[in-house]
Amino acid sequence: MIDFELNDEQQLVRETARGFAERELAPRAAARDRSGQFPVEELRALAGLGLLGVNIPEALGGAQAGVVAYSLAMTEVARADASVAVAMAVTNMVGEVIVRFGTEAQKRELVPLLTSGAAVAGAFGLSEPQAGSDPGAMATTARREGDGWRLDGNKQWITSGDRAGVVIVWARTGGEATAEKVADTSKGSRGISAFIVPGGTPGLSAGKHEDKMGLRGSSTVPLTSRAAPSCPRACRR
Ligand SMILES: Cc1cc2nc3c(=O)[nH]c(=O)nc-3n(C[C@H](O)[C@H](O)[C@H](O)COP(=O)(O)OP(=O)(O)OC[C@H]3O[C@@H](n4cnc5c(N)ncnc54)[C@H](O)[C@@H]3O)c2cc1C
């Protein structure tokens, strides 16, 4: 028999998120949507409540409350302000990706920046102008340069892409892809790796905000990586 009752911790997370959402988010959600103002203070407050790392180990600054608690928190925040919820969701996701796949050093250095709000937000650069539902069509390339990697390409519709202190960028590795030679997309989703790029890395630039019909408090931008110098801390594993 499956027990669908929420445990004490899950109830606490839900009540915490609900209280904050009703008190602090809902009253200004419509104004934020009209103005398109990015919710820096709101994200910082969510971090203070442990909601930027709900399913992340306590040792890395998270609440370690599990996926059910995370989904309860998301539901409460999204009910009040979907823009804040999108930025919150991507930040949690970026932290979880690093926890799951990062090196110990990457986890220790970067995850606390996300859970504490110091990084403002996390961003996840997968989609490209020609690669949405089918990321296997992506053309961004990564190649070794010195002791790091050089990324070249264009990402599209990246949530918090101009605000995030930690950006995960997906790119094609493999010998066939060089700056001179167009990426070989014939391998589909094989040969794609994830890189961690600190926000503000030289060569990484954000373009014009999408003028969306909704979720306007969440920034959605194209990201270009050109001649980004080696990123020794970054990156691939
Ligand atoms: C507000 C917003 C925020 C976003 N944030 C991010 C982000 O942070 N990071 C990121 O990487 N991306 C982000 N995206 C991009 C999002 O992931 C893509 O929009 C999504 O993957 C769909 O891609 P597309 O828009 O190119 O649509 P398309 O791939 O062109 O699809 C259009 C329609 O065709 C359908 N379709 C596609 N292929 C097939 C098929 N083979 N058979 C049948 N139907 C098909 C799709 O289901 C869809 O309904 C964001 C998008 C939005 C709108």
C-alpha cells in the first residue's frame, strides 16, 4: 500500500512556501509581470527559506527535503507568481545537476552559491535557435584550448541567462567539431557534454530579452559564447 500522506518535513516546506508566496509574492506578481522586473530580492528571500535547494544535501547548503517537498514548494510559488517560479525551478535544477554529475570540487564551490542566493540564479543553456524539442540538432561546439575549453555557439530562450552566476552550457565535443569546421550534428544527441560556465565569463554574452506574453518577470535571453577563453574551473567531466 502506498502512503500518500505528507510527512512533517514536507508539510513544513509546503506551509513555508505557501506563507511566503501569499504574503510576499502574490501582492506584487501582476506589477512584476507588467514591468518585467527581475525578482532579485524574491530569489534571495527564497534562498533564505531553503527553497533554492530543496532537494540538495544540507552539506551543500540545501534543505535536503526530497522531490515531493520540492514539487510542493514549486506549486505554492507558481500559484502566486509564475515568473519567480521559473527562475526558482531552473536554479534548483542547475544545483541538482551539479550535485548529480559534478566533481567534488565543483559541488563544494558552486552549489552553495546557488542555494544561498549568492549566484542570484542558475541558468541552463540547452536550446538553440534550430534545436528546441530536439537538442540533438545543437550546433554549439566545445574544444580543448590550453588547460580549459573553448565554447562557440548560440543558445536561445535561456531563463535567467543574463542574471545567473552559474550557467550550464551544453555543447558538442568530439574531434570533428572545430571553430573552422561546422559542427557535425549527424551523431544526434551523442557527443554532447555539459559545461559549467561562471556568469560573467569573458566571451559569454546575453542578447535582447524576449518580449513575452507572460512570465515577464523571468528573463529569457539568447546567450552567445564566442572565443570564451579557457575556463579552467569549468567544467566538463
Ligand atoms: C519562457 C521560456 C523559457 C525557456 N527557458 C529555457 C531554458 O532556460 N533553457 C533552455 O535550454 N531552453 C529554454 N526554453 C526553450 C524550450 O525548452 C523550448 O522552447 C522547447 O524545447 C521547445 O522548442 P521550440 O520552441 O524550438 O519548439 P519546436 O521544437 O519547434 O516544437 C514546436 C512544436 O512542435 C512539436 N514537435 C517538435 N518536434 C516534433 C516531432 N518530431 N513530432 C511531433 N511534434 C513535434 C513540439 O511538441 C511543439 O509543440 C524556454 C522556452 C520558453 C518559452
